[in-house]
Amino acid sequence: MTGAFRPVADTLRPVADTLRSVADTFRPRKGPSRRRSAVAAFGAVLAAAVLASGCGIRTTSVPVDAGAAPSRVPCRLPSADVTTRSPDSVAAPVYLVCASQLVSVDRPVPADDASGSGRLGAARALLYQVQQAPPENERRAGFSTAVPTGLRVEPSRADDPAGTLRLSSQPEDLSAEALAQLVCTYAENEALVTEGSVVLGGPGKYPPRGYLCTSQTKSRPQDVTTPDALELD
């Protein structure tokens, strides 16, 4: 007997001994000691069963189906799932939320808007793409968006700093993820960046502010209310 089975054999040996004792008990005997012997044998059987259960011997052979192992969220789309685009559009990166981080995916944007010929048009086209619910293949990969569908980009005001984009909501009133998504998406378009930052304002009288898209913004967008906001003169 190999060493791997020796612990099991040692565990079962008391049970075998007890069974032999039970057999001896029920052989014909004389005198009133037979009943006492049977009781003692029954107690020994119970003790052996307790011993066996304590040594890790399972009491059932029915297999337990624990289900499939949990899958890891890849946050990456196979090349076959990349969104196709028309000849008059270009692929523009937009940032979505996946596994509590910001991950970029390509979206088809009209070539005229992506070229920067109209800043407001580019900002609106990118906002539309980032606020749309991801398609099924992206949802399966773990992607989502926090940008509200009702958000809009309005023209800047006469006294706004150069490059300002006015939103229909105050930027700081958006969720941290939504603001980070928008800032990082706009930061990928040179026409929407002013001196390294994305300048955003809201409908109120508060002055616009410049926002940076950093590695921290992408890795932990939920921890930053206004990602690296910079006051502008």
C-alpha cells in the first residue's frame, strides 16, 4: 500500500475492528451479558462513525456542481467586434467606464467634426458618442458610461477664455466618472485642448475651469470630483 493511501487505511481500521466486534456479539452466547455487549458494540459503531467524519471522510458520493469559475472582465474587444465606420467618418477615441477605470474605445465621428473645422461640432459629436449606451459586445466586455443622455454642449460666451466649452450642467455637478469620461475624451482632440487642458463651464455665472486628463484620472476616476482642475484667469 502506498503512502498516499496509508492515512485512509489507518482511519478505516477502527471501523473494521468494530464490525468484527459486532459480529462476535450476535453469535450465540449464554447469560445476560449478551444484551450489554450489543449496546456496547452499538456505541462503538457510533464512535467509529464520528471518528471517520472527523477525519474528513465524506458521507455522500453525490458530486457537487459549484458552477463555472468566475470570468475576468477583459475590458478589451476582439478585433472582429470593432465598430465599423462609413467612408466619410473617422475613428475617434472616447472613454468609457470598465472595471472602475477609464478605457478608450473607437467611435465613428464625421470627418468634418473630427478635423477641428468646427470646435462646437466636434465637441457635440464626441459628447453624443460618449453618452450613448455601449452596444451588446461592449457591455459583455464590461463597458458602461456615466455621462447623462440629456447633457448638451452650448456655445461659449463673449467673455469666456479661449477654447471654452459650455455644458448644459455645471461640470462639478456631474458624477466624477462622467466628468472624467468627458474630459479625457475631449483631451484626445487637439482642437478641444487649450494650453494642455480642457476648458469647461456650465450654465451658471461660475467661471470656466481647465481640466487635465492624467493617468490618475483614468485609473481612479471615481475618486476625483474635479480631475486636476485648474483655475483660469
